[in-house]
Amino acid sequence: MSDKGTADTAAAARHARFGKLPERIRYEDMTEEREATPNGGNGVSYNPEGSWQYFSCLALDLGL
């Protein structure tokens, strides 16, 4: 008998917590519009001569 009461109490607690869906969020609240900057906003320019430093290459690691 006590198992049924415990199960009903647990079911009632779950239903009170998860029994309904959360409030709907409008699409306008999920998006943000900002002005785009030419360099992506990070202030770092691309350096083609130094780009090899950021990639791992097995041939370079072995000195080939």
C-alpha cells in the first residue's frame, strides 16, 4: 500500500515540475542584429607569411 502512495507523490511532484511546456519564445527575441565590420570585429589582419605557424604538418614536424 505504501508503494502506491509514494509513487503517486512522486508522480505528482514530476507533474508539478514538468507537466507543462515552457513559455514560447518569439523569433525576434532569439535573434540579434548588429552592424558588420570589414575585418570581422577582431582587429587582427591576416598574415599569409605567418599562417604556417598555426597548422601542424607531419612533414614539417619530421624536418622533411
